Amino acid sequence: MLALRDKRLLDAILAVWIALWILAGVAVWHEVRGLRPLAGTVAIAGKSLDDTAGALRGFAAVPLVGGSLGRIADDATATAASARVSAREGRRSIDHLAIILGVLVPAVAILPVALGYAFIRFGRVPSEPPGSDPGLTRV
């Protein structure tokens, strides 16, 4: 059985361990969420491409070059729409990943230690009956 002083020391060590890993989880969440501007950049690029497609459409009626510009404008419009969808999905994926990693990183570090702590702190280790030889194994 652990002495009261040893129990308090274990309690303090576990509390510090948990606090550090929770802070690490918050830091991971924050850093992954920092990737959101990348999705915003894709959305801005999609809008710019859409604007470019609109400008190209203005030249589609010009003889000799207009026909090919119309097709290019249509392709640019489709690519811009795809970029906007990708940006929206990317933002959502980044948010989900930030939450998952922000929870799982500390959980993976905390749970095994907390379980071991619980067995040491609160668990009862069965004692050998008097007169038995702990070196012998039962089959």
C-alpha cells in the first residue's frame, strides 16, 4: 500500500502530465486550424479565375479568336466552381482534423498513464495466501 505522501506525489505528477498534454492538444488544434487560410486562398483563386472567365467571354464575339476564347472561358468557369467547392470542403476537413487531433493526441498520452495510475493508486493487488510459495505457478 502506498503512503499518503507517495499518493499525493503521484496525484501531482498525474495532474501535471494531464495539464501538459491538454495544452499540447490545444496547440495541435490551433496549428491545424492555422491551415484554414490555405482553403481561403483556393477560394480567392477560384473567384479570380471566374472573373477572368467573365472577361474572356467579353472577347468571345471577336472574329478569329472569339470561338476558342469562349471554350477557354467555359473551362475556366468550371475550374473556378471546382476550386470554390474544394475550398469549402477543405475548410470543413481542416476543422474536423483539428478537433480529432486536438482530442486524440492528448488522449493517447493520458489514458494509458491514467489507467496505470488508477491501478497503482486504487487497485488492490491480491496477496498470496499464507504458506504459499509465490515462485510456483498454478497450471
